[in-house]
Amino acid sequence: MQSRLVSILIPFKNTAHFLGECLDSIQNQTYTDWEVLAVDDHSEDESFQFAKSFSRKDERIKVFKNDGIGIIPALRTAYQHSSGEFITRMDSDDIMKPNRLQVMVESLQKSGKGYVAVGQVHYFSDRGISDGYDRYEKWLNELTSKGKNYSEIYKECVIPSPCWIVYRDDFEKCGAFRSDRYPEDYDLTFRFYERRLQVIPCSKVLHLWRDYDTRTSRTHEHYAQNYFLDIKLHYFLKLDYDPHRPLVVWGAGFKGKTIAKKLLNQNIDFTWLCDNPNKIDKKIYGQPMRHFSVLETLKNPQSIVTVANEEAQKEIVGYLTKLGQQPMDDYFFFC
């Protein structure tokens, strides 16, 4: 197939310790028609100078200063300087497998426009990976192997921010990095979903995702739980909510209460369900809690499920299935 330029956008801040491995992994790609647009987001270490040293030795690597402050302005700066037919993103503390670009570009060229190429990921860390990240990796890779990523989009971000490639034309149709909404990777995933870019299944691990305590997604306020809930509810109301159907919220934990409060603030009526006998028929925020069997009295309801316990989730799915309800139409898991 004809070789076409891939623009790799890399925002970075204080990652001098990892940047060398990242850029080495790009230079070692079997697919060589690429450009790196690396943007320094006001680093306080030697990251900028380190990146510049790479650019002096490889003209495909271009380094800039962020026009604003934060990851989104850095990505905008990178994108403004890009010229590739294909657009992808990379995190400055991660590592590409040598065949990542080759596999993703070839699959995208075979499929054509209207698709997003993704790859499986593997977490690594000097101190080992927590059970939570291990479960997330397995869950994400299972979705990716089937190209079914959107089927659970309201649970977590189903397309890893540093492991996707799209045509520039499709990227523009999805709004590129013009959105100001954080977390920016989750917002972009929802916009892929909104524009119906089809996910190309992939069975190969193409990206090594580094975990450490000072990683941005662990420390920055833009990646706190409330931002994720904001995005989930925003896109649910925009894309999947039917105002002509009764809305139901399951669960009265932190997520359930947060979603309920946001719905009340928008004057959206809903029925609040739980199975906790200590809460049934009591009011939270002036809204009565009802036993989940009330669902059967509602005509064609839509449910937001905020119950996090895995066993409880299985029981809820079994119950909804018996009622003939379908995921991503009748019910949506927000955790």
C-alpha cells in the first residue's frame, strides 16, 4: 500500500526521565513515514532541551512550546503544525511497540474513511500493576479484540488516548481538539462515537502504557471522578437519552447521588431505584427512593445504572434481560 504521512501529536510536561524511551520507540517503528509534533507544556525539568536534542538529529521530530496552558492547548498547538493524512496521539511517558504504526495504518487503509484504528495495550510499572489497572487492561483489550468498544462507552474511556489513528478528514469532522471538555481523551472518544466512526478490531498489543504515581491522569483535577461523570451525562443526554421515555437512576452511592443532583439541576425528571431497605421510601435531595421492582410499572423506561459492585451488576443485567431490555438502548452502565 502507498505510504502516507502519520502525524504523531505528543504533549509533554516534566517527563524528561521517560521521553527518550518514548521517542526511541517511534524512531524504531517499522513504518517510517511519520512526523512528531512534540509540544512542551511549561516543563520545569529538562524535557524541552531533551526533546530538542532529538529534533536536531531527526528532522521528522519537531518541538514547540505550548501556546496556552494544559494538555488541550498543547494538542491544539501540535495539530496546528501537523500535515499528515493520518492523525494519532502519543503520551511522552509511554512506549510504542515497533509495529504499532504499521499495523494501524494498514488496517485503516484497508477499511477507508469512517473508521478508527486502535490497538491493544499493556500496562507496565517499576512497582507492579494494581488489580484495578489489570482489570481495566483486560476489559479494554477484550472490547478492542472485537471492535465492540462503544458497547460500554459509559463505563470508562474505551479508546486509549495514545493508541488510535484516524484520517485527518474524519478527525476534523469529529471536532479535532476544538473542545474544551476534560478528560480530553474521553471527550474525543465520545465524539468518535457521535460521528459513528467504526472501530476496527485488533488482536495485537501495540502500546505499552506506563503507570507511576505522578502520572497526569492520577494527579490532575481534570481526571477526577466528577469530570468523568460530567462527560458521561453530557453525552448520554445528547446522544442516547429519549425525553419521551421515563428515566431511571439505579443506586444511591457517590455516583448515583452525583448523577441525581445533576439531573435535578437540569430539571430532568427521573425515578430513583435501589434495593437497600434502609433507603427505600426515604428522600435524598427531595427525591424519593423506590424499590427496583417499580421499574416494571414504567412504560418503556431508560436506566442509568451507577451500581459499582460487579456481582450486583450481573444481577441487574439478569433482571433487565428478563424484562426484555437491551444494553445501550434501554440501560446504560455508568460504572
